[in-house]
Amino acid sequence: MVWRIRKSSLGFIAEKGIEVKSGTPAPGGIGYLMPAFIVYEMATFKTQRQAEKYIIQKGGTLAALEA
């Protein structure tokens, strides 16, 4: 799983999930998946630094972050 930080109108959102690439065969065998980021865990913060601290506390790394 990958952590990322997104900017939103509420502040910054820290999300943990899986990135799905375009062209991946669908699990049912018919067709292909569209590009997506499936979120399994998220939290909202006022500052980017708070979001970074949260990710570190949860065992994530800052090297994998997208600004």
C-alpha cells in the first residue's frame, strides 16, 4: 500500500491505498480497469506537516508521498 497527501478545500488529506494502473484485467475476466486510487484509510488535517506526522506515526514513509 502507498501513502499520499492531497490538498483539498478542507486542508490536506492523508490517504493510504492501492494505485490501479490502466489496462489491468478486471477480476471477473471481462474487460479492463480504469486508472484509480483505492483508498483504505484517510484522515484530514489543516497543515501538510500534520499529515506527514500522521503518516510517520502509522508506519508510512515520506519518500512515497505525492505533494
